[in-house]
Amino acid sequence: MKNTDRTFFEGLYGKSSIEFVKGLVYIYPFGVIGKENNNNVKPHIHNNQFQIFLVIQGSTVLLHNDEKIPISAPSFITIPKNTEHGFEHQTEMKGWIISLSDAVLEHMIKRETEAVIAIETFQLTAVTADSFSETVFKNMLECVEEYHQENFGKLLMLESMIGKMIVQLSRIPKSTPLRIFNKDNSSIIYFRRFSQLIRESRTYKKTIEQYAAELNITPGHLNRICSIIAQQNSKEVIIDYFINESKTLLSDIEKSINEVGYSLGFDDPSYFSRLFKKKTGYTPNEFRKNIGVKN
């Protein structure tokens, strides 16, 4: 959990980490965390994952920006990273939380602008019979089922299903969601462009001043934008991107840990390892062991 005025969790609510399957997806029953917290999940933020809440049974109240929005099953909620949310469960809940690694997800769909917008949209959608929303909901449930099985080609199947799911979210008619929650458009546009420049740079060496110059704003303005959208300073946003990128590269057994660091612009392997451990709680070697990659 990060030490700021707002409550951050790197994992699910109350957890400091999350074990994505091959760095991509983690699925957990919706309602369990509420039971553990007297049905009150206080507003909080994740800065490393896009979440989809599938509400199969029960009713709850979504907490966002001091608002209380009633939600009934069946429905689903998409929550981008850096978006504050909480719940007050009114009944026993049944459903699923699909957490997707933001870095890996953006890498999968980086050429599809509309799909990228889908993972940046915070919306509540009711599921109605014989509608497109029902089709999307059923595909989400199929993804959950695949996740909990140990079939051959599971990872490839999950990647395909998740890609399909995100495309479908981008195709939901604008009139379908019950509610879409918007942030300040100007800050979002700058932050999205900043994120794109980080991805395009492919090196940790690029400075805040260089990014700000490309955006035609001052470094101070860039920091304020990052604070508004991500509740982080611009350097922390850059670090998070490259540490998440390194997680993907570390899953490749052909690359040594030093090679991964060098490929991302870290000239000092020791610094890369220290920063990785600071952000994840593991050394790069320990991380590899945890995801089943043997040296």
C-alpha cells in the first residue's frame, strides 16, 4: 500500500501484491473481500491493473467521488487503473473480480486506439437478455471458467479471450452503460500522451525534462497532471512502467537478468535489481522463481 493521502493497493483491497498468471490476469470471487471487511470495502485505488467486476447475484453500492451508486445483478463494472472505487454490499454477493495487468494489457492492444480507450473507461453496465451486454457478460464468464481449469494451452487461450473481451468492451453502444464516469479531459489527454511517449522511448534513461519538452509543457505541469490522474509524480509513473515491462521480459528464459535491465536502459544491473525489489518486494531472480521460470 502506498503512503499518500489516498489509499493505494498494489494487489486487491488490503493486499500489497498480486499474482497475475504469467503477468496478465488474476481472478478472485467478488464478495469475499467484503465479508472480510463487514461488507464495507472503503474507497481505494490500484495503479497497476484494469479491473472488471462481474456481479452475478446480489446488490451493492458503488462508492466513487463521494457518490453512492446502487448496483444490482446481473451487471458488470469496468474500472481503469488510478480510479478510486469502493463498495458497500447490501446483500450476499456472488460474482468475480477480473484483474488485468495494465502494462501487459496495453502491450497487447497498443495498435488498437479504440481498445485502449476501453481500458481507460470507468463504466457501469446492466446486463439485459438478448443484448450485446449479455454476450459480453457470457464471454467474461467463459474467461473465468478457463482461468480455473488446467487445460493445455491455457495461457494462449486466456490471452485470446481477454483480447476479445476488451474489443467487445470498446464496441458496447454508448447508450448501453447505465453510467460512465469521466475525469478532466485535458489532464487525461496529456497523461495518455505521456504514457505513449514512455512506451515509445523504450529506455529508462529519458528524462522528465525531455518528456515535458515533447508535450510542450513544463516538468512541473507534467508532475501536476500525473498527480491528478495517477496520484504519483512523473518519475514514479516512468519507474512503474519500466518495472512492469521488465516483468514481461523476465518471463523469457532466453534473456539473463542483466540483459533485461540493459534492454530497458538500466546501465547498472545492481541499481535495476534494487529498484525492482523496492517496487515488487522480490529480486528479479526471486520473481522468476515465483512465476516458474528457471535459470
